[in-house]
Amino acid sequence: MSTIKVEQTVLESIKNRRSVYPEVFTDELVTKEELEQLLEMANYAPNHKLTQPWRFKVAAGDRKTDFAEAMVAAYEAAVPAEKQLPKKPRTIRKRAQKSSFMLAICMQRDPKASLPEWEELAAMSMAVQNIWLAGEAMGIGMYWGSPGFMVRPEIREFLQLAEGETCYGLLFIGRKPEGLELVSSRTPISEKVSWL
């Protein structure tokens, strides 16, 4: 695997990272090599007792379409007909089409593990953060979607989840447009810190 030049420092990547909606991804595809590099960064997330609970299911090419259809089926099964939004299936399909990859974010729970579930969820989330920060440095955009219907049987079946494995959402991954600037509306950290 070749090394991809990373132009941003870690601090810059943290400050510049934003959700990038798939609708604005360019037509230039993220390569399999780049995705593999992002996934390798996920594997270095910190976690207690090195249980490494993160699991990722990758959909590319025609499998993105299949994944989108499984999501539409799950949405239609989960939401009463009178509450369904006509644009929702269109949005799901368009986001799949615009993405280079759809990455299901999953966690494998070890039934013998003594760790509380929240620690495993935190580790999985840090693995996703590693992917996102590396992607920011590489000019790759991402959007983490976590609709409630991702726990439906339609999704479990499509992803072929193992016993004890749960899907917590997915990353739509694509190429960010050059010069895309997204503003953050963070309140000052001083409002969230108490010195003891």
C-alpha cells in the first residue's frame, strides 16, 4: 500500500473536520487504497483491554444500491405509512449514488467480556473519529447517519451481522470539493470546563 501524503497537522484536522453531506461530494471517487488507509487508522483507536470491538462493512459499486434498497425497506417497515416522508427513499438512494463507499459502523460485543457496554461503544466511536480525522487530512468527506431503523432485521440480514454484533449507523464517504469551507458554531470551551 502506498503512503498518501497528509498535508494537515492533527490539530488542523480536528479543528477543520465537519460533516460533509453526500450531495456535495465530487464525481472523483475515493480509491480502495485510500479507504484501506482510513480503516487502518480506525484500528489504532484506544480501548480498554484491547477488545477492539469495532467492525466495518463496506459497500461499493452495485452493493451501494443494494444497501440503499435495504435501508429503504427498513425505513418503510419501521415508520407507519401515514408518517413516511416521500423524499426519504429518494435521499437514501441519492446519497448512496453520490458516495464512493458506504461504511456500516458496527460493534461486536464479546458475551464473555467484563467491560461495560458504554466502554465498547466509546471505543467504536473513537475508531470512527480516527477515520474521520484521517479523511479530513486526505480531502475525503464523510457524513455519519444513524437512523433508528438501522437496527431493523432488513439491515441485519443485508449486513450479515454475527451474534452479538450491532450496527450503529453508517458513514457515507466521498471526495470533498476543493476549497469547501464549513463553519462550526461551537460555544467557547471555557463554558464547559470547571477547574477543581
